[in-house]
Amino acid sequence: MYRFKSKADGDLIMMAPVGDQILRIIGREPAPKGIIEVAALPQAIQELEQAIAAAEMTRADAREIEADDDAGGTLAIGLQQRAWPLLEMMRRSLAERADIVWGV
């Protein structure tokens, strides 16, 4: 489990598998402790937004296939929903020039 902290926002708790996935997307190796410095936030935001866009395209393709098959099922929660809280924390932290830390 991760507890991301920033002076610009409230604490954010995220389960380890999702936190690991997001950290890898932004080019960080998952670790018990870490920091995303203000200078790295624009790149991290961009990488996460690109990953979300790619995941949403995949989900849209899956919905088209599902519609063709007339399965009527629902899709699982996607990266966009899981990453949104951390993405918002990143944006607020960038605006207020605050690092994001975890495990401290």
C-alpha cells in the first residue's frame, strides 16, 4: 500500500498493484520510499496522461468488439479512474511547487 503525500494536497492511499503500475508508467521503480520532485512533475504528468489515453483507446476498441458480439457485459475499472487521484495530486503539487513523497 502506498500513502502519497504532498503539501499541496491531502494524503492519497493507493493499493500496491495500482501504485506500482503508475510508478512504472512515470518511469519510477516501485519502492517502499520515494519522491517525485517538482522538476519531474511535468514529465510524470505527461507520461501518465499518455498512458491513460492509450488505455482508453484500448477500452474503446474492447467496447466495439463487445457491441459486435452483443455480450452486454461491463468493463472493469480502467487506468483513468485509478490514476485520476494521483494525477490531480501531481497537478496541484506542480501548481504549488511541492514535491510528492511516499513511505516517509
